[in-house]
Amino acid sequence: MPRVGQFPECSLADCALQVAESRSVEALGAACRRAISRLNGHPTFGLYWLHGEGPQLFANAGIPDGFDDDYRSGLAKCDPFIDSVLCHGRVVDGRSLIGPNHWLRSTAYDLLRTWGLSYNMCGPLRLEERIVGVFYTGTPDWNAPYTSDDRQRMELLCRASSLALTNLAKAGAISEKAGPRPDGSQPTGHDLPAVPATSPLHEQLPPRAADVARLVCRGRSNKEIARDMGISDQTVKDHVANLCRRFGALNRTELAARLQSGMPRQ
């Protein structure tokens, strides 16, 4: 029987609507807790913002103390689930991604079992069409690995959460660089992109290529750029190669130098 069947008094669709209508980070966290409780039968979830310093937890419930530190010191440095979400833009569950025959020997499974969980799912959080974060959940139920139906329900919650984040961004409660602020304070000027859209770089390049170029100038790796922009590593490589050809650069270092000569220094 589907996990959501344990909660006939409130459908998952009703919970998703509450998530989408959230107007603060605190309200979003509370709504996600109710929704995930309907999906999993318990409230374990974490919302992570993605940027160059790695995934940053900004809302969660049911996560044991110490789990996030353990995650950030290990799996977060090269998270295959986040990589999959960034590449494909859809929900993935760990057992399906890694494979049932390898799951019990995986680093992800070791981390989950250490903290009393058995399976996980991870899905995209978007602002407009750009992936800026991930929605993680996990279950301790060894006898109930996630199914395709569970992934479809998780997609619904990810879309609802993305709508809430978009509304929060429009209200000025979050910035794309700093992410959501649990205390509800407004982002400062330091949280916003340093290069204005009217800089010479943006006048010469398409918007997405200009974003890649700006991050190259800041010394970001391809993986960091991919996570910042919500695109795949290969897409970043293609952008960098095209930029090198366009500006006659032989390598990444020379590209950064040529770009910086035509744009304000950071």
C-alpha cells in the first residue's frame, strides 16, 4: 500500500498546496514537514541550497543532530544524487541510481544507516528554470524502498517548494547567492552578484555564457559553476570551450585574464 494511504485525513495534494503557498522559510519548512510525513510516514527531510561552498541546509525536520555535519564532511563533497539532479533535472532515489546490488556497499547507504535511515530520495529546487537547491528525504523503513510512484509524489513536492522559493525571491526574502534565510532577514548587497547585467561582459555574451565567464574569473571549478548555475558539468565544459575559442585563449587561466581585462575586477 502507498505510504500516503496511511494519512487519509489529508491528501498529499493538499499538503503540496500548503507548501506552494508558504510565504516564509519557516512556513515552508513546516509545510514540507507535513507533506513528507504523508509521503514517508515520518517527517525526515532537508532542503539544501547549492553554491560554491557546497550544499547548505536551510530547512529540515527529523534529521538527527550531527547528520548534516557528517554529510558535509563526506558525501556532500561529491554527491552523486545532486550530480544526477543537476544533470537530469528530476527526482532520483539512491537505491535505483546506485543499483540494488551495490546499494548496501555504497558510501551513501553507510551514512544513512549510521543515522537510522535505509533509503533516500533527492529532487530539484528551482528558481524559474534554474536549479538552485535540492529537496532530500529519507526513510528508516528497511522493507519499503522508494518506488516510481514515490518519485512522482516527490516531484510534486519539489515543484511546490520551487514555487514557494520563487515567491520568496520575488518578495526579497532570499537572494540567489546567499539563499533563503531562516531568520527571515533581508539579503544585503554583499549577497547579490557583484557584476551588474550592464557590464561589458554581458554586452558581448549571451546571458548563460556571461554567467559562466564571470564564475571562471572568480576561480570557480567546473563542478562549482555547475552547482551555482544548476546545469551539468558537461554543459559548463562546453561553455568554457566556446569562450576559449571566442576570446582566443589557449587555456582557462588565459581565458580568465582576457575576460577580466574587459570587465570590472571583483
